[in-house]
Amino acid sequence: MLETEYGEVSWERMIRAVEKVRQRLLRATLALEQAGSFRILALEALVRMKLTSFRDRDRMHLRDLLEVGLIDAGWKKRFPPELGNRLKQLVDDSHG
């Protein structure tokens, strides 16, 4: 097993970095709302998009949705066979 040594952690620096990201997201959300372009995507449409792209990041997002119970194996029937089989693959092997 590979062991990695980490230096001293600066919690203050981490907190500042997280707060900067939070503020950036709040500004972006406000700008989208003011532009009238802030949309909520239906979960089924999001899952379809992730199954269609099926990149590493999409599979990770789908595994997260499975893990928290927002989607499950029953969702397979909502999609065409190719996409349903991709979802089944993730249900059957959560690491795959």
C-alpha cells in the first residue's frame, strides 16, 4: 500500500478558499437569476444527459445519485435500452 505524507494543514487557508468558492457561486447564481436564465433541470433529464455522455465525471455523478437514493435500478425502464444498460452497469458495480 502506497503511503503519502502530508504537511501541516492550514485550516484557516482551507476555510478562506471554501468561502471564496461559495461567494463565487452566489455571485454566479445571482447573475443567472437577474438574467432570467436560471433554470431547474428535471432529475430524469439530468440522468438521461449523464447516461448519454457517460464520461468518468458523469458516471461519478450517477453513482452519487444512486448512493443518496435519488435514483435506483428501477429507473432503467425510463430510458432506451442502451442508456438503461449503462445505468444497470453502475447499479451492478458501483465502482465501475
